[in-house]
Amino acid sequence: MVFILAIILFTDQVGVRHLHVLMAFLAVTIAYITRINLSVAIVAMTDKSTANPNFQDFDWNGQEKSQILSAFFWGYLLPQIVAGNLAEKYGSKQLLSVSMGSCALFTLAIPFVAQYGYFVVCILRFGLGFGQGLVYPCLTVLLSKWSPPHERVNAYGFTFSGNNVGPLVSLPLSGYLASSSGGWPSVFYVTGGIAGLWTIVWLIIAASTPSEHRFITSEETEYIEKSLRTSSNSQEKPKTPWRDIVTSKPLWAILITHLGQNWGFWTLATQVPSYISSVLKVDIKNNGLLSSLPYLAGWVTAILFSIIATYIQRRNLLSKTVHRKMWNSIAEFGPALSLCLLAILQTEDSTLVTFLLVITVSLNSGVFTGFLTSHVELSPNFCGTLMGITNSLANITSILGPLCVGWLVTDQNSKSQWGNVFYLTAAAMIVGNVVYLIFGSSEEQSWNKPSHIDSKRQVGVRHLHVLVSFLAVTIIFITRVNLSVVIVAMTDKSIANPNFPEFNWSGREKSQILSAFFWGYLLPQIVAGNLAEKYGSKLLLSVSMGSCALFTLAIPFVAQYGYFVVSILRFSLGFSQGLVYPCITVLISKWSPPHERVNAFGFTFSGTNVGPLVSLPLSGYLASSSGGWPSVFYVTGGIATLWTIVWLITAASTPSEHRFITAEETEYIESSLHTTKSTVKLKTPWRDIVTSKPLWAILITHLGQNWGFWTLGTQVPIYISSVLKVDVQRNGLLSSLPYLAGWITAILFSIIATYIQRRNLLSKTVHRKMWNSIAEFGPALSLCLLAILHTADLTLITCLLVTTLTLNSGVLTGFLTNHVELSPNFCGTLMGITNSLANITSILGPLRVETSP
């Protein structure tokens, strides 16, 4: 009824476009119903006394429940950027059909698989998340095609108010069904059935654009298309300006506020039912009702806000940017204040708690007329891609929020521990909006227009090679770092899954296993670089990564034969990975024009941070799972195998050898490289190389860098386990945090470095020395503080380690870029020399830990 009122007030007539907005609203509502239902149902699934006791319950602990709830978001994160791009090019109808149909199937399947363990439920929730990852980008594109500009605020506000209606319906409905004769399984049968029904109706009545619809009048089609022609919607299908999108400050501002918003929204949506059950002692049926009240208020407020926002926009009372920032400030600062009050009061008064939660969710509805409308205003032509980028990456905090509750709330009945959750949530929302206030914008960006796009700047095969190179570096670090966590579980079964064998290896033997990798890593690099220069990188990298997969997969089978056999496998793994850096250095020199090299090298070698970031928590999780520590090697070895297959299919050593590259891109790359290097295969000037002072300088700083990086990379998990007494799963998560910060900083540093280089603000030499000084002096100071303080404060230690790895990312725009600048023709050999000899300290660093008193 509210929507119909809004149509009457602010549109000229009701038509097929409004039917599509209504279906879009129902899609969001149903998506939220099927993702939220488990927040209530999981209470009944783990404690039959709270619902119908005639159905099986499961002995899942708090951390396992948090992992089930957060598994959705791992899947949700993955498909969105691709989904947005596909929707822009091919339309939203079929993608939404697949999305909601799979949503129905995964929901209906949960009652049948729950008996096989929480991990299987996690897999289904991951699949549900992947399916729903298509919804927001596709709907953003759909509305940009169906809604005239003056109707967009209402259309987006109403559609995305399904965020509130979904929980409003799902929470009491789930509570009622769990207590009914159908028990908790009926929650999934009913909600899955609703999703299936929506899919059938959508296939019958919907279309991606007005011109494709069978029943729309010609007058309404003309009305919509004329309004879109006078706005910034292009009727062409322009190429996506990826570089402009990725470097857009307004988009980064949206992303940061989206991160804070998702942390707040999903922490509340997934954890409030548990809070009401544990702290307020409310039964499951009333729990669902109480948990849903804030979303009722939020839905009403969302519609009210969209009506007010349309009034302001039609009368031009505020600029677009100020308008969006006003609503976003209401949506983030207001709820943050309510959550702080909830934390301070620590009350068990359910009326007061409900009131504060109502205020929180009501005011938070301002995001629908705040940053969530900015995507289409920044770029109507690429709004699906923009929504895909922010909505996928923002779900990192949708994962971390619920997981942090599992870490912070060890006693579900503790009001003070829940208070810490509310403080942290408020902080995330405040920080996100402050960034949006400073850098956000809702003005159309220049790169929205097809005429702006320069074909030479578009994503091409050269960028695919950089991406695959980044994945190669990430994977080699995953497979070399995994043992740093797993060796703890392999030698002490009490801290992981105890159903797998443990080994009585001494501290020195463990250090020898960890350092054996680097003895092998040292040997092949100079030869590998020289061979890559002469014969190309493709085959060498295939051999390297394929053997890396095999040696990793073999470890569980040979560990029983003693630490020396494991050391031999690690030596072989190191030997195979010794080919990677020299080959990738040559590959980038062949594929990246000079003005793109800093970004190419910075992004590629940022895999040194992403590898540990993935490997450490993944290894901790797998070691504690039903697969035990062997599953770490099966999973990571399998990833390396998959990369090798993809590489053999998609890659080439040079542009001229690639099967699918366009002639224009080949000419663009080769013409730019002709200015800096010869295409003739030259003899390697060994004497000049060996006597080069700049190369010796790179080697010495590389020695110091590897000592620091690999001492931390191999020993920090042991330090956290032995000194701070942290279990293996949490150990992996804590050890990975510095690498997350390091990766983000690496990308930021490479963007800044490219800016400096393009504008010639510094000479190349001064530029490299500046980044290298940041990368070495800053971490050295942090490590000295860590040594001086002798603290056991986990938060302070994590902050110092984060600072260390963050600043150390400067090496990627420091000395690691020097090899190709000193000699594009022999950069592989130079990288082979410094990266092999520098690994002497990669060996000595871990060994020195064991010989220290």
C-alpha cells in the first residue's frame, strides 16, 4: 500500500515498469528471508528444548554456528563483479532466474543434509550465497533500464527496503514454524518454496528491458526509453572502463561505507536472535517476533525516507552529493549511537532493548537513499559492475562481523561481552561514513560516457596475464606458508582434530623442515631466469606450478616416514617454486607496457601478502575440521593443480604467441616495448651483471628483506601458539591479519607510485629508494617496539605485526621493480640472482630462532 501511495504521488501512471519494481522488491525480500531464516532456525537446530522437541538437534558449538552463519557470505562475495558485468551486456532476466532458482534448491536441501555435520551445512550455505550474489548487481542494472531518472529514488528505495521486509517476515515466521508440528525443517521447506514460486512468476512476466517485454504498451516503452536517452544511459554496449572504475575515489568511498554498513547490518541480523535468546532468555517463538520488530520499523522508515528524498530531489533543495551524504549520516551515525547506548546500559529489559534496536534499524534505512543510490548516479552505464564490486568486497565484513562475535562472546550470557560486540559494530559504521563524507560523490563520472573510453586503456589479454601471475604468486605462498600453521597441529593433536597422527619432532627438527624449502628455492633461479629470457615463461611456469601441486599433495602420505622425508619434499617444493619469480619477471617485461609496469609488478607481487592471508586461516580451519591436518595439503595442492590447467589453456610467453589476443592490443604492447628494449635474443653479459653495483645493492637489501619476511612468515604462528597460548584455528586467523593489511597497502602504494611516475614528480632512483625506506625502516621500528615491550597483550601484538607487514609492502614498488628497470632484456637473470642468493637469509632466519637462547 505504501508503494502504491508513492506511485500515485510521484509518477504519472502505473505501468509494467512498476510491476518490475515490485518483483525486484520481492526478490530482495525473498533473498533475505532465505538467508536470515537460519539465524532463528539454528537456535532450534542446536537446542530442541526451545522449539518442537520431536526433531533432531545438533551439538554445534558457538564457533561452529558462527561459521555456518558466515559461510553464506563467502559464496556471496565471489560472483558479483562478473554478474554485474554480464547483466550490463546480456540483461538481468535469465541471471535472476538462475539466482533465485538455485536459492530455492539450496534452501530446500538443508533439512536433508544437516545430519551429516555442520561442514556440509556450511557448503550448502556457501552455495546459497553464491546464488544470491547475482541479485544486487542484476537488480541495479534492471532498475537502471526500467526506471526513469525522476523515479529512481523511489524505485531503489522501495526495492532495497526488502532488506528490512525479509527479516521482518523471516524471523517471526521461522520462530513460528520451528515451534509448529513441522519443526525446524519446515522453516526451510516454506521459505525455499516461496523462492521457487517467485522464480516461476518471474520467468513468465519479466524482461530485461522495456523493448523486450511482450505486454508493455508502446507508449510506456517510448516514455521510459526517451527519459533514459536524455539521461546518461547509453543505448550502446560500451566496453567496461576497468581502470577508471578501480581508481575512482567516489567508488572507494562507497566501498568503505558499504564495508561499515555490512558489518553492522549482518552482525545484528545474524546474532540478535542469539543475543535475545541467551541474554534476555526469550523463547524461540517470541524471539522471532522481537527480532523482527526493528525490521518492521525499518521498512516503514525506508519508504518514508524515499518519499522525502524524492521531494527534495524534485525541488532541487540539495545537490545530489549533499543529499546522499545527509541520508548516509542519518543511517550510520544514528544507529552507532543507539548501539553504544545498548552497550553502556547492559540491560535485560526487553522493552528497552527492542526500542534501541528499532531505532538502530529504522535510522539505518537511510542507506537506501544514501550510498546505495550512488552507484547508478556515478555511472548509469556501469552501475551493475559498480554494485558488484562494492557489494562483493563489502561482504568481507559480513563474514568478519559474525565471526568476531564468536571470538568476542565466549559466554553467550555475558552482557559485557555482547557490549563489546555493539561497540565494535558502532565503530565500523562511524568510520565507514566518515570516509564517505570526505570522499563520496553522486555526480556522474566522466568515464560513464562511451566517448571517453580509450580502447588502449581497456582490460585486455595483458591484464589477464597479470592476474594469473598474481594468482601464481598467491598460490606459491599458500603452499609454502601452509606448513607454518599445520606443523603445530602435526606435532600436537590436542590443538586441532585429534583423530589424525601426530609426530614427535623437536623444535630444531621443525625449523629444519620449514627452512628446507629455501635450500631448494635457492638453486634453480639464475638458470630459470636465463631460460625464460631465451625460450619464454609459459612452459617453465607450467612445470613449476604442476610440480608444486604434486609435492604438496604428497606430504600427508610421506609424513609418517619421518621429518627428513618431509624435509626432502619441502626441498623439492622449494626447487619447483624457484622458477616462479624469474619467469614472472620476464613474463611481465614481455606483456606490460613501461607505464603499466609499476602497477603490474605491485599487483602481481602483492600475492606475497595474499598467500599468507588465505593460507594461515584456511590451514587453521582445515586442521581443526573433520579432514584434519592432511586436508590442508589436499586443498592447497588442488588449488595449485587447477591454476596449472587454467594457465596451460589461457597463457602465452609473449603477445605475438597468444591465440586470442587482438591485433590492436598486440601492436599496442609491442610498439611500447620497442622504445625500451630490443627483440633480438642477446647473449647474457655475465661479467657486467656480476660487477654491477646497483645489482649488488638490490641483493643486499633483498637479503635483509627475506630475513625479516620469512622469519615472521614461518615463526609467528609458533610464537602465537607458544607464547600467547592461542589455539590453531584462531592462530591462523590472527597470523593472517597483518597480511590482509599488507595486501591492501600494496595496492594503495602501487597506485600512488604510478601517480608519481606518470607525473615525473621524482626520478626513478629516488622514487625506488623512498618506497624501500618506508618498507624497511618502518617495520624495523615496529619489531624493536615488540621486542622492548615484552607484552602478552594480543591486541597490541597484532597492531605491531599489522604495522610491520603494512609498511613492508613498499618493497613491491621499491627494489623489486628495479630488476626490469636496470635491464629489461636480462631482468629474469637479475631476479634469479638476487632472489636465489637472498634466500640464504630465508634459511638462516628460521634456523636462528632455534639457536637463540
